[in-house]
Amino acid sequence: MNTYQKLSKAELLEQQQTKVVNELIGLIESGVDPWQKEWVAQSTHLNAATGHNYQGQNILILDLYMMARKYANPIWMGAAQARQYQLRPKKGSKAVYILYPQLIKFEKENKDGEKELQAFTKFKFVPVFNIDDLNGNEDNRQHLLARYNPPARKGELERLENVEETIKSFHKVQGLETRWGGDRAYYSGSGDYIVMPQREAFKTKEGLYATWLHECSHASGSQKRLKRNLTGGKGTNAYAREELIAELSAYLCCRRLQIASKVEGHASYLQSWLRCLKADPSLLFKSLQAANKACNLICGPEVHVEEVK
């Protein structure tokens, strides 16, 4: 008797979300905070077949898989793409699931009864494989490895000046203030200002900027900006979710600005995230989307178009 039952779209989405979240849960249960790094993350993830760099939320997802599975190369491609190069997934290897944007267009009547073309972006999961999990034609595999040519890392002084300018520009455009002094860093939602310890209190300049970007990420969620729920008290799911968004956003900002993402004096919310993610795997993807919006508000939008086939 065939007991196979085709999954609905909602069930398939939940299954795929759970697969990604389980990778994160495994890291957290081992005591690893995936987005707190004392070094500069690799700058790009490449689709070796198309030559395009993955963007936005997919950067976080692929970084997560790199850490969880200890891949050496940030190079990816779909199984169909691999076959074009006489490559195939190794026995026992598993795909990773990334988000592929689809532009959905539709017509809607306006108040005058005229039809207008409208659109929204919908995401679906697509499987890709790391090049470390592909074998077959080794010459072709080496050729694809050679395609990875990340942009040169800027000098330390230039990078730090760029971060300072980016944060100050965000403050100016958003009418935000940072007050210096005290022994903790936080964002005041009621007053719409950031409080930071004096600059000399930080062990490193990158630690200062990573912490500042974390608080800028909280500030991005105010009702005058991205309108997130910032009212949750400590210990609540709302508080844990906002901390996760800020953590992800600061990581994306640090990555884009080429500095380490280790926030100084940062309390660990790993157990809170673990509880929330186990209860609702979709939380990660809602947080990824919110974090990407926050990063784009702080650093400016990404300009490259991502292509996945």
C-alpha cells in the first residue's frame, strides 16, 4: 500500500524552514552564537554557474550553513547547474535551502474603477549544493573554484572611516542622536536616542562600531522608521525576537562594511532564541527579512541583482 501523501505548499514551506532552523539550533546548542565574530566574514557567496553573488537574507543563511557544516568554500550551485559541468552531489550530501525571489504581478481596480498593475515579491526555497559536496569532473570543479574572486579587503583606516561615515549619515538622515557616557549601550525608544559608553571604554574600534551598529539596528525599528514591536520586556518572546533582528542586522552591516561583528558587553540571548525557534521555525525567516530591511536602512540598499537558476 502506498502511504505517500503529497505535501501542501504550506506544509512544504514549514518542512524547508525547519531544515534550516535545525542547523541553527544545532549551533546554538553547542554554545555557538553564529553572528558574533571577532574576525571579518568572507565578503561574498558565489553561484559558480551564473557568476552572481548571493544577497540579503541568503548571506545569513549561507553563512549559517558554512559554520554548521564547516564548508571551506563559499561557492554554490544547483544540481541541474552542476550537471552542466559533469558534476553531481556526493553520496550522502545534503542540499542547503536558500530564498529565491519571485515578482508576482496582478491587476487591481483603483478608486476610479480603473485597473492598475501592482506587484509584490514572494519568496520560495530552492536547493543548492556547496562545491565541497560535488564530485565528478575534477577539472571542471577546479575551474569553478577558480571563479571565486572576492573583492579586495580595504585597509583598516579606510574601513573604519567608512563605518563612522555610514553611522553618522544614518543619524543625520533619520534625525537620530547618540549620547556618550555611562557603562552600557542601549537604544531609548521613548526618547529616540542611542546611549553608548565613551569611545575609549571599548577594547577595539571594531568592537565600538559593532556595538553602535547593533543599537542603530534597534533604532531602525522605531515607529517613525520600520515600525517593529519594541515594547517587549526582558524575558518575553517579543524582546528575544527584537534582539535576534538587531543581531542579524548588525551582522549584515558589519559584513558589508568589512569589520568584525563581535559586540562588546553583549548579553547572550542564545537560550531565548532557542526556545522561540523551536516553538516557531518561521520566526527565523521573519527576522531575516526584518534584519535585511534594517541593514538597508542603515547602510543603504544593495544594488546587485541576484540570480539563481
